[in-house]
Amino acid sequence: MFAVTATQTDSDDPLKGLTLGERPEPAVPDGWTTVTVRAASLNHHDLWTLRGVGISQDRLPIVLGCDAAGLDEDGNEVIVHSVIGTPVSGDETLDPKRSLLSETYDGTFAEKVAVPRRNIVPKPAALSFEEAACLPTAWLTAYRMLFDKAELEPGSTVLVQGAGGGVATALIALGRAGGFRMWAASRSADKRARALELGADRVFETGARLPERVDAVMETVGEATWSHSLSSLRPGGRIVVSGATSGTVAPTQLAQVFFLQKSIVGSTMGTRDQLSRLAVFLEQTGLRPVIDRVLPLTEAEDGFAAMWRGDIFGKVVFTL
């Protein structure tokens, strides 16, 4: 079958290890099944893998890709939940031995992918395969951050750092649909303008002083925006952090945290049940993922290059 694989890693030139070509069809362990992939979406996780982050050399080559929508063995339209783990208190993301597709097991950038049977979620007919393929990582992460970890009520004000990436655009769109007042920050004037079109109430340059402090900050940038996130938060507010694309080591003014009783909450991916509810949420509201471009999987290198340059707004989707 045709697949996109990581065959080597290079922190400075990640595309060097990107290989397109034939791979064996996936083995199917007991309790697993296969999905014929119709669409799959690109995440920063795929670039991190090519840079050598979170993967050991003995696992290469490995098929890349976390997200997919396609057909199960009975021809049903499904979405793939990419977290492979044993649920702890009903939450597989709490399993310390969990992995994502493309970390230990081959991922979704292929004609077929093997997954545990419980990792299959029905795809609503109202969603296209391309739209559904955007949900399992970026949109599910955003859904959990906003509607679970942030503990917000409609009408709350939320700042999204780094408006432009897959999680950030999902946060703006989901927050608007959920009744929050969404603010967004970006270095790019173009991305600020597009965030307004997406539903942000106000946009700001990265690091700009805000007119008032916010109820929550959604943080995926990390080191470069961390100080601004903390100072922008009202007393008793909450930062929800699910990533750190600019660096993971950021100084924190602890006096601000304890004296003003601010909370810092970690969030990773989401559960299978949350993915199912997210799909229904989109079906019921008419909200759809922001797709930057759709490419055939045979042109995957163009999508990876655009993400590496930072030349995207929303999701890159590959079709088969």
C-alpha cells in the first residue's frame, strides 16, 4: 500500500526523513481492526517526529499521521481516535504508557491503518471525510481544553495565544460556538485578520497589553508567550496548556500564582467519548473545521513544507 513514513530524523531539516512509497499492509492484532483511509490531517506532531522528538531510532521506519476518517471493515463511515492506551478511571489519556498513532504503531498516512476496535467513532453523515479527519488531534485537544479543563461558563472571556495553528483555530471556532468571548493574539497581521473572520471578538499583537484581564488563557505556544499569558489572567483565572511549540522551559512568577490564586492546568488530547461528542457538536451547530488546503497523499511533502514554514491557517488535509 502507499504510505508516508519517517525513515530518519533531523532536527534542523526534518523533511529529509520524509519518504513516500510502498509499505506492507498493517498487521492486525487480536481486538484490533483496520480502517480504509479516505482523509487524514497533518499535525505538528508529525514534524516533531521527523525532528526526532518523542521517538527512538529503533522504531523507524514508521508510518506518520495521527488523524484519519474512512471506512471500517463493514463499510461504515468512521473517525479514528488516535490515543492508544488503557483507560484509567475512564480516561485513556491518563495511561502513563499511552501512545499516539505514529509513535509506537504505524499511523494514518497510508491506504489502511490498524487500530483497536474501541478507537473507532461513527462519523456523522453531515461531516465530509476531510472535515472529520481534522478532529482527532487538534480539534479534540481544543474541545477538551475549553469544555472540560477550563471550567468556564458561557460569556467568559478567553485569550488564545498563537492564532493560526490547528489547535488555536479550533479553539476560536469552538469557543465562539460555545458562547465564549474569544480574544486571539498573533505576531502576524494576516492571521489576526483571519482570526476575526473565524469568530474572534478581538485580536492583539503577541505580547500586547490587554484592555482587561481574561478568565482563561489557552496556551499552546509555551516559552515565548508564557509571561504574557500569566500576566493577562484575572485573579482566580486559569491557564490551560496543551503544548509548547516555542519551548518548554518558561520562568513563572510564583507569587502571581499563589497570591492571585491563578491555576495552571495541563491538558493532553481527549477521550474517545469526547471525540464522539465533538463530532455531534459539529453536526448540531453547523460548525466546521478550518481547512487551509487539501492535497492528495502523494503530494504530502508540499503540506509538510508549508507547516515547516509556518505558512498555514487551519488544517492541512491529505486525501486518498
